[in-house]
Amino acid sequence: MATTITEHEAEQVTKANATGKQPVVFVHGLWLLPSSWDRWTAVFKRAGYTTLTPGWPDDPETVAEAKEHPEVFAKKSVGQIADHFDEVIQGLDKKPAIIGHSFGGLLTQILAGRGLSAASVSFDSAPFRGVLPLPYSSLKSAKPVLENPANRHRAVPLTYDQFRYSFANTFSEDEAKQLYNEYSVPGSGVPLFQAASANFNPWTEAKVDHKNPDRGPMLIAYGSEDHVSPKAINEAIFKKQEKNKGITELVEIEGASHGLTIGSGWRPVCDTALKFVQRFV
């Protein structure tokens, strides 16, 4: 099978191995790029870790490129993306800690369920098969994609108002506009359709092996004001994950929205992940 790893990602793996340090892999979600983790990687590097920020297959390097060529995001499925990160991680000399946000949180749990993580942190995760709550705010956030079945095969950008509701409901108008311009890119429609139908499809790719004894310690974290992945979803995820024999913890981040990894309050959120990882690796 042909590799999906880019030259840049291969360089990240080589450099990480050369340091001999504990690697931390960051997994972004829909409507963002790997660069959304830049401030986080700086914090983890200062703490003594080596960091990797792989993209989803065919991710452009910059937000400007992404907006110029939105078609490259189309048709990327949960399984394809998980396999891509799996391939990156398999190249590392040490089992990494994995930190993900939104669909990246789901991917983090999939990868941990494959036994690939030394410890993992999932922020504001998308739901998977067996997670039943469907809060109204989640449905409203997904509506720009799910309202048109043809979007399954497309790359779908968010309008500013859609981004404001989904990511930036706790921020000022000025900050919300800044975040939209600096971070928001089109997203593949496939994962949202996969997550929405996961409980009706026994063969879905949106599933997690939460019982794998090699899963490692896991933190499930979410913002109290998150519209996309609110409390009910994360509590249901926690109830699934706590069946694992490994350590499983749940944290609510007071006052935080779905944009908690990129907005002005990002540092305490980052520190929450760092402290958890430091306990184990």
C-alpha cells in the first residue's frame, strides 16, 4: 500500500527520533489545520517533549492555500485519517502521547484503542458508535454539512456566523472574527456523516476499541459552553472509556467553547493536557 506520509511529516518523525525525547502527537479536527497547534507545541517543547503535528491526508500547509483549493479536503474519511496517523506513529521509536480536538479527539481515541498511545487527551470529541446523546446544539453545529446529502462528497466551509456559533460563542465579536480569518478552513463532509450514522451502521469507521488493555491513560476534557461537543456527549464517552482497565478521567473546563484550543484562553487548556501527560510519560 502506498504511503500517505508527506515529506514534511517524515522529517518530523526523523527529527523526533533523533532527539531521543518523549514524542507528543497532536491531532486537529474539522475546519482547522495542524498550524492550530503551534502555540501548544511550543509549550510542550519547553517542557522537554518533542512534538509532531501531522495533517490529515492532503492538508495544505497554510490557511490561505486551503481557502484557495478547498477541494483537497473532500472525501477524507475517519478510517483514512486514522490510518494515516497510525502510519506516522508507527515510524516513531517511542510510543507517543496523543492529544486531539473535536474529530481529532475521536481520532485520538481510535488510535489509543489501537494501542498506539502512552497517554492520550481528547478535547471536545466527536461521538462514536455507542455514544447515544444528540443534543440540539450539536445538531445545529453539524447542520451546514448534514442538511445536504451531497455534502458527504464535498469540502464544506463554515460561514462566519456558523463558525461563531460552533467555535466562538464565548468570545467577543472581534476575537471571533480574528479566529475565523486566521484558523477556519473547509472541512471534509464524510466524517460528520459517519459520526451521525455510526449507531445505525455496524461497519462504521467511527468506532473506538475502548476496552483494549493497551489503551493507556486517557483524559476526556470538554468546555462547559461547547455547542459542538457538549457535556452530554463527553459524559457518554467517559462512561464508555471508564470500562477500560487503564486510568480514565473526565474534566469540564468552565466557560470554554469548542474553540478552547485556539482562543485567548488556550493556555490553561494546554496546561490541563500537559499536566496529565506529565503524570504518565
